[in-house]
Amino acid sequence: MLFFTDDSDIFLIYVQLTVIVLAENSMSLPAITLWSDSRFFSPYVFSVFVALKEKGLAFTLKTIDLESGKNAMPGWEGYYLTRRVPVLEYEGFRLSESSAIDEYLEEVFAPPVWARLYPYDINKRALARQIQAWLRSDLAVIREERPTSVVFGGEKKTALSDNGRMAAEKLITTAQKLLPQGQINLFGEWSIADTDLAVMLNRLILNGDEVPERLKEYAAFQWQRSSVQLWLKLSV
């Protein structure tokens, strides 16, 4: 029979059991492989890389040279998917498109045993997915005029076009509305949507474009996460 002196004893035992489960799971997990571009400039591979690191999952990182077009050649693992990176392989199952992979990882390696990528609250979780979808489907002119070579390679680009400035204003206005005043994460605790939003903001910030200080502080805070720093070391 077990005797507990207070709630802290119960919590400690819960933490210890969780650590044991995580250790056992880590030893028995089949291999995970993530395919990236060879320069580590893809914001979409970056999102999945961060998700895997935040989950504490071991994985093999492989690369494909996009500039030479090898991703469009038969024989590559992602050829019969979208011919794009990222590609995740787990237990013989292959999946492409970063937001789909992020959600897949959240379901397969579900909280609370594994770290959470999306908010617990269902409405906030839906909003996080909305933000991810928006960042991938809109703001194309920012992606064109501020490529991730600015974010991960330190390049500097010329002034934004008129359309670029309009897109930047839309991004900034929306981000200010989404980020609660006085908060450093979109939903209280970190989510993968924070990482994705920080990438888009840093396209402007790291190029020296005008961005409100509150959003600069938000993006800088997101950039401090250890999972992000590990990626930045790859893209140097």
C-alpha cells in the first residue's frame, strides 16, 4: 500500500512515471527520418524539425539538393508525394506538407506523454491551425521579396515593392491582433504556430524592415528556443 503525505508526493510520482514511459517509448520507437533541403533554408522543414525536437523524438536528418532538381527525379523518397520537402518517414509511412506532418506528430506522439505542439483548448487549437494555414497560403509577395535566405542565410534585400509593403502591413496588423498584449506566446504556452509566425515576421525584421517593437520582441523570444537554435546551427 502506498501512502502520500501531500499533493506534491503524488505529482512527483506522476513525473517519475512519465519519465519512465518516455524512456521506454524512446527505446522502442521505430526510426524516424526527416528529409530537408540541403541548405536548411526551408521554413517548412524548419517547422517539422522544431516539432520533432520539442517532442523529444530522435530522428535521422537527410537532405536533397533542390537547386539541382534532384527532388523531381524518380528514386527519391518524396518523388511520389509532392516532390517537395519536408518528407517524414515513420514505420514505413511517408508524409509530406509541414502542417500535415506537425498534426500527425501531435496525434501519434500525443500529449501528455509527449510534449504538446498545439494548445489544449479546442478553439485555440483550431486558431493555431488557422494561423499555420494562413502563413502557408497567403503573403506570397513577402516570401518572394524576403526569402528565407534572409532569415537563415543573413542576406539583405532591397526595399519592398508596393505590393510587398501592403503584404507587410497585413502581416503586421494581423500579428498584432493575434498576439495578446503583454504576452510572449500566442496562446499563453508555446505552440508550433508561434514558430511559424516568428519565421514570417523575421523575414522582415532580419532584413531591417520596419516592424513594431512588440513584434520584434516576440520574434526574438521565439528564436531563443533550443529547438530553433539547433536548426540555426545547421543553416549557417
